[in-house]
Amino acid sequence: MNYPCQAVHRVFHGYKSRETVYSGHLDKCPAISFMDRTVTTDDEIGHGVKRRTNAYQFNPDIYRS
């Protein structure tokens, strides 16, 4: 099942609507971590293309404790 990028971002990071702040899973669960990273790939012509991506990681050991 595919979810829109904005929906996933709101679930993890939270959002603000009508002056009310809704916290996301990153604030609620210390077992989930987030890394903003840049990935370099080559396009069809061989030029390097940089893309900014989000990486989420779940640590079951932290979750259990």
C-alpha cells in the first residue's frame, strides 16, 4: 500500500492546524529515530543527482525498555 509522502511526514513529525499542535510518533516514541540525508545517484546521462531523503529507524530494544 502506498501512502503520500506528506501523510507519512505528518504521522512521524506531527503538524499544526488552527493553532493546535499535534505531536507525531517521533515525539511520542523514543524507539523511532529520524535522519535527514542526501543521496547521490547518477541520471541517464551520467551526471550526479542529489536527492534529499528522510530515513526512519525503529529500535526494538529501546521499545522493550
